[in-house]
Amino acid sequence: MTVFDQFQLTGNPALREPMAHYMRDQFIFAGLKTPERKLQARELIKQSKGVTTSELLGGVNTLYQRPEREYQYVAIDVMVANVKRLSFADLQELAQLVTQKAWWDSVDALRKGFGDYIQVHPDEKRQVFALFNGKKNFWLRRVAITLQLMEKERTDTQMLTAAILPDLATREFFIQKAIGWALRNYSKVNPQWVTTFIVAHELSRLAASEGSKYLNRVANRKA
């Protein structure tokens, strides 16, 4: 039995129902807020750095398949803590988790792990991007759109454009929100590019509004 098999969270029963309601009752919860969950998982994450990569991947999957939502969070925390020693093949395996028990919380947390990976392996960014871009499942495409959130000046605008354009007219809320999020974040680094992009393309009202937030604040300060 591995350290992952042995790991158990101890939650507060009083928190289970309100936490489930917050997530539209799609998942059951053990009843742990983030600080307490991280505290209980601290030793596991420390131990995870000493297991083999094969054991690590198996452990992440084991945790992710448990019913309580907090275990998906712990699984992702373990992944992120070990991202520097992952290979692209490992990342391909972990990418499959995006469509499992999928909702914005798990998808965006996983995206952080993939984003951390491309910072460690910038030469593999396009390979990682290809795991998500243009896929039928919209959660995978959300990762493609937001993959470069932490890239700042290293953002590949051709890649960002390729992720956004096919979904300009997609009515899925989480896609339009992702487009706005990606543009807004990049506008902090390159406002001119984002301004030009928004003017040149027919974005949804949501994406345009979200993408312009920082630009509007700057414009208001100048006025």
C-alpha cells in the first residue's frame, strides 16, 4: 500500500452541504476549506517528492478518482509540487484528468500545473498546447486558451490567436470567459496587441468585456 492509498482527509461535516451547493451539487465534499486541506496534505506532498515517477502518477490518479472533491484538489497539488521532474509523456497522461470530474475549479487548477511545466520546459510549449487545442471537449480547449496566463512577455501570440479564433462564436460560457481572461491577463503586458485583437475580431460581449477590463482602467486613469 502506497502513501497515496493510506492518505485520508478529515473534514468538517457541517461544511459538506454548503460546499456542495457552491459547486451546484455536482460533487460531494469531505468538508475542508483550502487552508485546512493544504495543512492535512502537507506531509503527503513532502513524501510524494521521494517516490518514483510511476508511483507518483499512480498516486495522483488514485487520489483523483476518490469521490470527495477535495481529493481532486490534493491530487492536483501533488502534481504541481512535482512538476519539475515530470516528462512530456507524464504530462500526456495527466492531461487525461482534465475531462474527468470536470468543472472550472479542477480544470483551472490542472492548467496551472501545465503552465508551470511550460515554464520549466519552454521548448515544449507547442507540444503541450497541442494536447488541448482544437479538441472536441471544451474543457480541453479552455486549457489551450488559458495555458499561457503566466507567460507574460513570453506569450506566443500566434498560439493565443490559434486558441481563440475557432471559438469566437462558441456559446459555451466557460469558453467565452476563458477568452476574456486570457486577453485581460495579456493586456497587462501588451495592451496594444490586445486592443488591436479586440478591434479586429468580433468577440462575444462577455469576452470583449472581460478582455477590456484592464484596458478600460488604464484609459480611465489617463482621462
